[in-house]
Amino acid sequence: MRWQLHVAKLAVMGRLPFGAGLRAVKRRFLGYPPNRGNLKGTLRDLEEMVGELAGMGRSLKGATVLEIGSGWFPVIPVMLAAADAQRVYLSDLTPRIDRGTLAATLGFLRSEHKDLGVVKHASRLEDFPFVYLAPLDLRRVEDQSVDFIMSRAVLEHIQKDDLLTLFRSLRPKLKADGLMLHCVDHSDHLEHHDKRLTKVNFLTWSDELHTLVNALTREGENRLRHSDYVGLLAECGYEVIKANACMHEPTRQIAKGLRLAPRFRDLTPDEIAVLRSVYVAGLREPRADFRD
């Protein structure tokens, strides 16, 4: 589908007074089958984040974890429960997980990990140590109670000012030795629907066009690059312990000939071609000394 048509579709569906009801009816009768490739990608990203924890001598066993943006298919929360996390907060702007999407998630995980006891016997959210916060209300999370805060392919959909607010509001919830682990997809997500685009096509847009597309879709990306997140985390009082950058070589070659928007013209091809990052961050300063 051409990206313009995809944007138009999202714009119309998002503004129909009964659009949410239509989607609910569609899911009820037709289901909402997951993209197995996406779910496998989620598992790979989670494995990398858990590997980072293991490398630091940290474990999920007995931990309290908050996931930012659990989406439709709670692969990460279920896997955290399977790793013996004591409590897992799921969160989203609005409730998205339902009986059908949970069943699809469990079916997928059973096919991938047959030895996970918690997946074998569970069928409802209540069967897990979950607290579902949709919309996210951090007043329901005790201060200094969270061991790990995680997200996967979520932060790129949050605009810069809102990210600053989020990072600052999460800070009091972390234990003194708590960590944040975020996997960020820096690519242009419209390329998923229109393969004629490059993976960084949106870096060629003017700010005006980018703002318009975001306003129409209500789920557009912030276009922040790898180093921007490092700066934002530092600005909010976190120490970035690791910032793993994954470069896409075909995009690096394409970037040499792209006509970038003015704000991105100082980026090198190497910087443009980082399409995925994993960040590990902890609290940099004592809470009492930190000022927003």
C-alpha cells in the first residue's frame, strides 16, 4: 500500500465517531491475528535486553518490572512472568489487550517455548502477576518499588517533550539500583507499508510535512536519532550505562545520496544508518539532589 493511502486510512479511522466500536466488533468476529515475524522480533529484542541484565549480574527472578507500551500482544510481560518476575506492570494509552490477543500471544509462545510452565497453564491476565495500567497512571506504582523499566519499539512514537516528561516521572519509581532498558526502532515505520520508501525516508521531510503526517495518523514517529536518546536520558538524571547501536549497511550507502531535511544535514551516513538501539540506564544522581 502506498504510504499516502495508509496515512489517509489511519486519519479516517481515527476520526470516525464509531471507529473504536468498529474495531472492537471486527476483532470479536474476525479476530486480530498477530504478525509472527513481529512477535519473533519482540522475543529477540527481549533476549538482548535480558542478556544485558545478565551481563550486569542482574536477574528477573523476584523483580518488579514496568513495561511501557505493552500493545496488543503481551509477549514481553508473559516472558517476564515466565522468568519468575514477582510483579509486572503492563501499560498503554488505552486498553488494547483482550481475550483474543492474549490467547494469540500464548499460542505463539507455546509454539516457541514448550517448556514454559506459566504459559502452558495460563489463559487469562489474572493468571499472571500482572497489573494492567491503561491508561498509564504512575500514581498506582509505589515510589522506589520498580527494579526494571522496559520498552520495545515504543519510545520512537513519543514526541520529545513528552519523552522528557515520561523519563522524569519514571525516575521516582525506580529503586536506587533500578535500571531502564529500552529498545528503539529509528526507522521510518511507513516503509513497512510502502517498500518503495527508504528506511529513513522521513528524514527527507520538512518539519511541516512531518507534523502534518503525525497529526493525521496520531501515531507518528519523533525522528530522534540514536544520540538524541542518550542526551534526553542524561538530561533527565539518568546515567546511560550502555547504548548499543545497530547500523544498517544498505541504508548507510543510500544515506550518502539522500537529500535530507535541513535539520538532519549535519548527520553522517553512519549516524543516519543506525536503525535500532538498545539503551541501559540507571539513576545518575540521588533523588533529593535532582531538579527537573
